[in-house]
Amino acid sequence: MACRKENVRNKNFRMSQITIDISDRFFSAFGYIPSGAPKTAVIAGNIAEGGKTAGMKYGLDRATQAMITPNIKHYTVNVLDRQFADITLKCKDSVYKFANTLLTEEVEGVLAPAPVIYFSRDKNIVTTNIDGSDAVVVESFGTKQWTISIEGLLIDMDNHGYPGEKIKKLREIFETNAIFDVLDCQLLEDLGIQSLYFKTLTELKFVEDYSDTVSFKTIAHSIKPVEFFI
């Protein structure tokens, strides 16, 4: 009996260590999978079609299993490959961390998985038209701020219910009328972005089929700290 109880405990422990499938959630929320993997339906279709062909020689079950094994990695995001997108923001005494963890439970200090970020930037260019010609003289050049579009997920990793506390944190970030220092983000560091402020919260909604997940889209702008007070 003791041996049987131990097996039950081990089974329950294994059941509690469930990895959240971020890929499917990103696809449901935004229509793409950040790891670049194809849709689950496409993968399943390829497996089925390949299985029929290979089954003529090896047997359908054996061929299907052989094809699933190398492709199973497409169903989840390899978090170790996306650490360059981890972001830590600080404003006064508040710190907000977006990071890819093992995605099995809440991690203290981590608000959400690392978001998907898009960047765009314009130049300030002063030109003078030359009378009687279609040519122009470029008098000066300058660069504008980076526009930073951020798309991410808020997930209740423990109870898998409504992630209310995380939504409050996101609201807190957006309603803060100050700049945020970028403490840790390789991607932003490479672009020379040390500080930013949030301008627009463009979307906040539940992700279809995932009651524990809310997606958000927001737009921020890079800034030098002194510019905010001029």
C-alpha cells in the first residue's frame, strides 16, 4: 500500500507540472505564432499525409509517431531562444518584468511572458525646393523617436482563472505619467533605447478558448529622460 500511495503522489506531482502552450495562445490572440511555427492544423495535416505515404512501407502507426517526434517542438515556444526579448521596466520604485520562464507556474516578480515587439522610426529632414526644378536641397538631418508596438499576454499561471491582478498592473503601467527606464532588454539596448513612455493602449481582450488569458496591445515611444520635462 505504501508503494501505491507513493505512485499516486508522484502522479499528482507530474500532473501539476503542466507547461502552458504560449504558441497557441499567441495565435489565438494575434493570428501568428512568435516562434515562426505553422498552424497546428497544418502540422497535423502534414503528419497525416506523410503518414499515409510512409505507412505503405513501415506501417501507419510507426510512421506517424516518427513524424510527430521531430515536430513536437513547434507546439511550444523555446523560451531559452527568446531571452533577448525579456524586458524589465522601472519607474520610481515600481519594477515590471516581462520574461519567458518555464511557463509552469507563477514566478515571483514576473508580470507576463516576453511580448512581441515591433519598431518603426522616422527622420526629421529639412529640405528646400529649388525654383524651376524638381530638385531639393537637404539642409539638415535628424532622427525622431522610436515607435514601439508591444503585443503580449497576461496569464493566470496558478489558478487559471481571470487574471485580474495582472490587468491592474497593466493599467498601473499605462496610467503612470512618467518615463520608464529600461533595466534589462538586449533588443532595446541594441537599438539604443534606454527610456520610454506609453502613449496608447490599443487593445485589451480575452483570448478565445483561454479563460485565464488576456491579450494586450500598446504603443510606446523611446525618449531621452531630459526630453520629458522640456
